[in-house]
Amino acid sequence: MISSLSQPVLVLNRLWQAVNICTVRRAMTLLFEGRAQVVLDCADGSFQTFTFNEWRDFSAQKPHPECVHSISFRIRIPRVIVLLLFDRVPKKEVKFTRHNIFERDRNTCQYCGRVFDRKDLNLDHVTPRDRGGPTTWENIVCSCVECNTLKANRTPAEAGMHLIRKPKRPKWRPFVQVDIGLPPHHSWRHFLDLAYWNVELGEDVG
């Protein structure tokens, strides 16, 4: 059981991009020092920010079961905070991996448009390798077994098939790798891009 002050808080930079996770204790310090504000998602999909004093008053007006106590007041545990002066982001390229291709294509065959379990998907060279097709983001797509067999060693045009989406390198989105032994808090869902950075794919892709 994690104590209240040790629970995880998602940290956003000044551009509202996830950059770190800290403890409630650290978050409270940053709030009290005026270096961060609490971010609260509202029912209408908007977000509201609070300074330390505003958050303390909000906590008093709207009691919540997730609180920490001081000698003189109770304050609700913040789940997301935004730093006021920090705008750097992690420098990370999206690696060219099997996992990330599945993520880009959303486990969807790029020829027939159906969604499959990953075990039922192949990676297909749009322009076959023996035609000079490279193993790159722009030439690899998810393909179901049926479409892969139908296409065989041909281009989509030769096989009378059409791509539902032109393959391209995904735009990198700021992410934070959460490794806290607990599921991410539901309030983090707007800011997280959970990804696994696996071994990069080479010319052995099928």
C-alpha cells in the first residue's frame, strides 16, 4: 500500500506535455513554492488550474476522499501538475519497431481495413524488397494473412489492391514511460502516450 504522500503525480511542462512523474510530497512542495499549479479535468472536457492556495480552498469547498492532512487543513491529492517555467521535452525519436508499426496502423490491415489481433498480422513491404523496396516507415504496413497472401511479391497496383492510408513516419509525441508498479491514474489519459521502445527493425522484416 503506497502512502498518500508517496503516490504518483504526473508532471507536465509549461507546454502541457508529460515529462515526469513525482510523488505527492514533491508535487506539494512545487505547488507551495509557486513553481507549479494543479491541473484538474472538468466534466465538460476542459481543464482548470489552481495555485496552492486556490487548491487548498477548492479542497475545503469540495471535500474529496483522496486527501492529505496538515495541522490546520486538509488538501486534496493532486494527480496532475503543470510546471510554470519548464518547457523542455524528452528528446526521443520514435523507433522503427514492430510494436510501433502496429501502433501506427492501429492493428489494422492496411489493405482490407479490418482490425486483427497482432498475432494475426504480418508486416508487408508495399514495394517488394526484390524490387528495391526499403525497410522503412514509408514502405512497411500491417497486413492480414489473407491480404499478404493475395498481394504476394507484387506491388499493390499489380495485385489490384489499394492502401487505406499511405504509410509514413509517425510524428513524435512527447511521452513518459510509466513504471510505478500501478496502472496510470485515469486523469493522466489526456497527456500520456504510453509506448514500448523495442529493438529497431532491420532488413529481416518479413
